[in-house]
Amino acid sequence: FRVPTMADKKGQFGEVTFKNVDMTDELKKMVVDFTQEGFMTAQRPSDIAKFIRQKCDQSPEGKFWNVVVGKDYGSDVTHMAKRYISLQFRDMFVLIWKSG
């Protein structure tokens, strides 16, 4: 499932590809917006992940979000119901989930 990004409308970046989603559409839109903003704000994967996590923690959803950004990683996480998304943005993979 592919969705055009905000940046696509400006012709600057690629699309978001959802890999695995257990999240409401409203929450999915929120974290995708945070992801796009993170990629426009930071360069290093760790800085992008930190940016996304801080935005998620400051959201009405509250704290205890976890974010991984990279080109190659494995994962096995326990998450709250309806609080998990794995996506690809440009050439990077992003994993976002809430625990606790």
C-alpha cells in the first residue's frame, strides 16, 4: 500500500510504503507526518528517530514511544494494541511502536 507524501506534492521526495500496520488511520497519518518532518529536519538515522520519538511523546497519545530508523535491521517487539507501524520512506525503513 503506497501513499503520496506531503513532499511529493512539492516534487522533492518519494512515497511512503506501509509494510505492517496495527494503527488507526488517524494515528497513522500523525506518525507519517512526523516521519516526513523528521526526514526533512535531520540527516542521520539516529537523529531522525529521536525527532520522531520526541514528536510522538509530545502528542496526545502520550509517552513511551520507540522508533528505529535504518536501512537494515531485524526486530521483534511487544507493542500496545493499535500502536505499531512499519514503513519505508525513500530508501530507509522506519519502525514505530508504543510500549508501556
